[in-house]
Amino acid sequence: FPNSFLDGAREFCRFAILTINFVNTIHCDENDKYGKKIDGIVLAALSLLLSCPCLSTSLLLQVKATIHHINTFGLTSPTTCGYQLVSDNKEVQVIQFFVAFGLGISYRIVDGWTHTFLAGTHSHMTTAPLFVLDGKVYSSYKNCNILAWGKGKTADT
């Protein structure tokens, strides 16, 4: 879909980030947004579907919800992130969260967790990890690393 615009306005997921022990501050990936021109093209096409007699009630509701989403947030490219815990000590417990402030939710990051989201629509961050070992909490632990990767549009610009 994103590559189908004749003017080449947006390419999809051309760049990936690979980090070790990644932490960031609250932010919104504004560069992931396609812009008002692309929003207008998609909204016009969706508006045509509203009068289509062959559309089921369920599909009509989806079209209306999509129009509402685009009018509220705009279109953005998706971002995918993944996390892997690398440690020589299986006893260490890592506590780290992906926080979506703009949505009012957070998810605990566990080994092998991946997620895809619209990073340009709401504020979010990855928290600093805490390491728990033998009943003690540490802000760093030399024998455990967190490999994180992400693929989206923002890092490309």
C-alpha cells in the first residue's frame, strides 16, 4: 500500500535499528506520518465506499471507524519492535516496560516479545530495566543485556 503512490511520497520500512540495552524518553514518531495529501487520497477512496450498496453492515462500520481514525490521528507507517534478553545467569529477573502514554497502557517486556504499533499516533517509550537477583534490585547487571530491534520510518529520516 504505501509504495503504491505514484509520486513515491513514502517508502515502507526502509531502515532498522538494532540496539543493546536500549532505553528512550517519551516521544511520538512524528516523521512516521504520511501527511495530509496522502490522508486526503485515502479518505476520498474510503468515502466512496460509504455509498456502496454491497457493503455489509460490519464492513460499513469498519470503513466509518477507519475514516474516524484517519481524521483523528492521520495515516502513519507501522513500527515493529522486538526484545531479547541475553544473560549467562538464568536466575536474574528483568523488569522493563513498553509504555504507551498516549493510550494509557503499558506492557511488560519479556524475552522474545515483539509488537507492531502506529508510533506516529501516540506518545510512547521503553523504560530503563531493573534487574532482580537474590532478592536485590539493580539498575544494571553486567551479565545480562537486552537486545532490542525496531523497524519503522522515523529512524530513516
